[in-house]
Amino acid sequence: MKKTLLLSFIFFLHLFGITEAQTGNLPPGVIINHMPKSTGKYVGSPAICILPNGDYVASHDEFGPASTEYKSAVTNIFSSTDKGNTWNKIARIEGQFWSNLFVHNNVLYIMGTNKHHGNVVLRKSTDGGRTWSTPYDTSHGLILEGEYHTAPVPVLIHKGRIWRAVEYATAKSTRWGERYSAAMLSAPAKSDLMNAKNWTFSNVLSYDSTYLDGNFKAWLEGNVVVTKEGKIMDMLRVHTPKLSEEYSAVVEVNSKEEKVRFNPEDFIRMPGASKKFTIRYDITSDRYYSLVNYVKEEFYSMQTDKVRNTVALIVSDDLKKWDIISIVLDHPDPKYHAFQYIDWLFEGNDIIFVSRTAFDDEEGGAKAAHDANYLTFHRVPDFRKK
């Protein structure tokens, strides 16, 4: 009852355009779900999708000491029929983690792993996310067996195939970062995506401690994008804890041979690239956009990947030079407040997005910025005019 009243109050505020400053300690945007730190579970891997009928579907997984992330992870599914003003929980999936949502041929899919460093699995729903298939064998969504890492990253349809980045995590080292190798999955766009035989797994590019003059510690959560010349690239988040500059690694994908290649010189400076980001191409403006955790000057003394209290809209003409357009979300405290792992989509002249949000609540807020207690929905109106 208490939660229902809170959500109704939030909807009222949103409906009448009342701002964050006016509402005190409520997080900005619309609250989709709230998991207080006392539960021992945190909000992870936010994802969003627009169904063919215009409804929104969002998801997040659960991580933390009281979760089942290392055995059979849990992902929660939510639906909105009023453009994100209100949300209802419609499903709970066991055995789904680090996942993205996407629609292909009018069917809703969710793709990720079955647990922390688990198999790559794919599920489909034909009723808007209320019920889901079970990936019990290679003919029904068990795509790769082993230890893999990923996140809610984009899928791409290009040259008759569907492409998605993933990281191979079955390496000699079990240390975070060192175990991750960049790789690419693809399948014919008209094939049965639930059948593992239709997916091709590329070669893998291993961690190399010599990159960036020895400051390279990990690459992960890759974005598959197409350049204006028609080349497929995997642009990865890069972990460089000793550097103040943030970089993305640009891995080239050979679409004919379905192989990946990397030149150690192919690192580009990109604001926010030490945290998870999503890149999408806007055909109207002929530009690439992303929502990133930009590091403001007052936080330069902090490790860049830990600064997640500011979200900036950035743009590029060529995927190489990125400019900041505007600050979308901001909070002065980076220790207990964060808007992170942004997943987003174009919708007409707007951008809609979901955030793994760490913010104040009745228990004194999140345990830490990383350990988010909210899933929130947001809209950037007329983004091309920013």
C-alpha cells in the first residue's frame, strides 16, 4: 500500500511537470522500481524497448549479496502503456542477467547470460513480455555455453545479419578485466534466432596489459555500430583507473569473414567511456549520439569509472570526435548518487531512457553509487535542438 501511494504521488508530480528540486528527496524521472538497500539486492542492467504497438517494455536484473546472480540470476520485466508515465511489473525471469531487450520481426527478445559469467542465452516473448521462452537447449535459445560477460548493449541489423557484441570470459586469469576478450555474435536476420546453429561466434581479442602504455586494465560492454563508410565496429568501454582521460577501444569487424581485429592505436578519447554507454545512429541528423557519465572538473581527482553522478548527451559525426551537447541529469554527490548504465532509444524527436539510479530514499539512500536502489525512466525532448 505504501509503495502504491508513493508511485501515485510520483505520477502526479510527473503529470503536472513538478521538478526534482520541488520534490525534495525523490529521484528525477519516473520510478519504475525501488529496491532499498535493506533487501541486499541492487538494481542492475537497465534496458528499454518500444513494442510495435507503441508500448514500452523495461527490464533490470538483481545483483548483490542477497541475490542469486552467481547461480541463476533474476531479471524483472515492466510495461508502460502511457509513454512512460506509469509502469507495471509484468514478469520475473529466472536465469537471465546482463541483458538487453530488442524487437526483431515483431517479436520481443531478451539476450544476455543466465548468471554472472554464465552461458549466453536468448528468450522471446509473443505477448509483450508477460511470458518468455526457456533456453533449455541449443534449439531453444542456449546460444553459447561457458563463461561470458555482457550488458544491455545494442543489436544491429546490417547486410542481412543481426550483430551483437559480447565478451568471452573463460580466460586463464579469473581477475576482473583480465579475463575479458572482445568478440562478436551474428546470425542471418531472417533465420530462427533461437537456434544456436544460426549464430556465428567470431575469434576473440584477449586482454593486453601493454595497451595505453600499460594503463589498460579492461575492455567490456561493447557497442556494435556501422560507420558512414559501411564498416562494422565494436566500440568498447575501457577501464583505465590511473588515467584522467577516458577512452573507447574501436574494434573492427570483418563482416565477410566475421572476424574481429584491433590495432593498439585504435583508442579514441570519448567522454564517459570508462563507464557503460550505448551509441546509436540518427538517420535524420546523420550523426551518432550517446548518453554518458561525464566527469565534471571538480571530480578529476577521483577514479573516472567511479564518477556516475552526471549524465551528458554527446554527439559525433564520425565516431572519433565527440562533443558534449547538454547535461541531462546531475547531482553534486558522486559517492551515493548515480545515474548509470543508461539504455536509450530514439522516439521521434525525443530520446527515452532508463537508468540504474542510486538516490535518496526512506532508508537513507543507496549503499553506494554503484549499488543502485532505483530503476528510473526519463525523456529528453527535442534532443536535436539541444
